[in-house]
Amino acid sequence: MITGIVTPKLQALLHVRLRGNLSTQEVEVVIDTGFTGYLTLPLEIIQRLGLDSLNASDAMLADGSSVRFNLYSVIVEWEEVQRNVEVIEAANVPLLGMSLLRGCSVHADVWDGGPVEIEVAKPSH
């Protein structure tokens, strides 16, 4: 189980371990259920990890405007599995999106200090 905490600003925070070409780093991320991608990271963290650049892509924001994002690749240590996922460069706090949560059960007690728990579904054989 992956655990985190709810902040006074009612943000669900987790720490995820990311591996790039230059380093491995634990990064604090905010769960964003309105973000359908995997992760966003600021350029500073992308450079520190030494992530491989994929390309640039256009995306539609919630307000209907279109923006161009730089895309990178990172390995996320997600429970006992290492997942290679796409990262969008963004200037804000690191966000964890719904694509990384696919197949998981998410529970948060939404008050200051409340627990956040992510249960990763085990594949059936």
C-alpha cells in the first residue's frame, strides 16, 4: 500500500521514488484527479534526474485553451513494480494523475492530517 497525508490546504500528498539517467529521487506529488496523464514535474527536477526527452505535444486545458508541453520519460517505483511513464514538464508543483492511478483503489480522509491510501490491484493469473 502506498500512503500519504492530506495537507491543511486539503491536498492529497504522496512521496514517489523516481529514477532517471543521472539520479534517483523521492519526490512529493499532489494527487490531481482532474489530470488524466501520469506525472508533471518542474524542469529543475527533470534536469536533476536526467530524464530522456520524448517530444512535445499539444494539450487542451480545462478552460479550453491549448498549450504545448515538453514530454519526458521516467521510471516510477510503484509498490514493487518499476513503471516507465510519461512526464509533462510543468512549472507548478509535481502532480500525479489518473493514468498512474489506473487499476488502483484510492482512499483519503479529507481533513488536515487525514490519511491517503492507495491500494494497487494485483493482476489475477
